[in-house]
Amino acid sequence: MASPVQQHPQSGGGKRKGKAQYLQAKRVRRCEGGGGPRQLEPGLKGILITCNMNERKCVEEAYILLNEYGDDLYGPEKFIDKDQQPSGSECGDDDLEAALKKEVGDIKASTEMRLRRFQSMESGANNVVFIRTLGIEPEKLVHHILQDMYKTKKKKTRAILRMLPISGTCKAFLEDMKKYAETFLEPWFKAPNKGTFQIVYKARNNSHVNREEVIKELAATCS
């Protein structure tokens, strides 16, 4: 007598498939906009922060620390209160024109709110946080923070391990790095400027660039 063929229930596969689709859609929504972190892109300035396993706490500490010293250097940040956006009409909510104008005002206010001074970005690497900055000099801010902490001897963070100011970003390809270096690094080493420099190469999740080639090409730009 032949034994019956045991078939796996379809519901489990459906659940797994549904969960995978949900997670994929969630990642897409997180990258495309809304309140979640945005992805890194060329042409950004900011601060690279490293931590040890607790990225959420690191981001919270970074916002508190950067806002404190950012206000100290550049004054309090001004936000747009969407409740104060002009509606253009005194009619009730049932008025279509007034409702459309209010919606446009809300969208404009939401866009301006996203252009705040500090914004956490998706770095793509574990234990690495990137805070994009707008309207400030990252190197000046980080120097001010470290100088004050050295002077006061006060420990203000627990999750943050290191803070590195980032004056610019580009794609992680050799040609893109050379092009960026020519516009950013070269003026610092043109005559009569003769500064010393060190190139520190660190890569994560990247296998299409060679360490020696990167150092050689960037050094040629500075010499």
C-alpha cells in the first residue's frame, strides 16, 4: 500500500511571503520619505558617528548634543508652525477651495520641517550613524563640542563612541572620488598653501574599490 504524500500547508508559505512583502514595502516607504531615516547621497555635509550596538540611543544622544551646541553657535533653529499657515479663506472645512489651500499649506510646512538643521540618514552599515547638516559647518561644530567637553570635563554621552565631521560625500567609485577631490581638496594644497595630509582608507560593504589605488589617486591630487 502506497503511503500518502504529505503536502505542506499553503498558509505557512503565504504568511512568509506576505511578511517578506510587508518588510520590503516597509523599507521602500522608509527610504522614500516620511519621518523615517533617508538614504545617503552625494553632495551632503554632516557628521559620521560610531556606536556599539545601540544605534537608536546613539541617534537620540546625537540629536540632543548637536541641537545644544548648534543653538550655542548658530542660535535657536526656527521651525514652521503649520497651524499658522494662511488658509486663504475664512469658510468652513466643507469649502473645497479652502480645503485644497489648507492641504497645500500643510504639504509646504511638512517639507520645510524635513529641511531641519540635523537629520539622521540611513548609512547602510551597522553601528554607523550619519547625521546630515544644513546651514552649518560640521568641522566647526564638532571642534566646538570637543573643545567644550575637554574644558568642562563633562561626559554628555554614553552610546556615542566617535564623531567625525564630513565636509562632503560622493559615490564610492574611484572616478567619483577623484572628481570630488579635485574640487574640494586641491585648493588646500595649491601654492602658496603647502599643508601636510594623511589619507585613511576604511571601507564597509564595498568590494569594487582597491585601497592602494584610492590612496595613490587621492595623494596625487594633494601633491
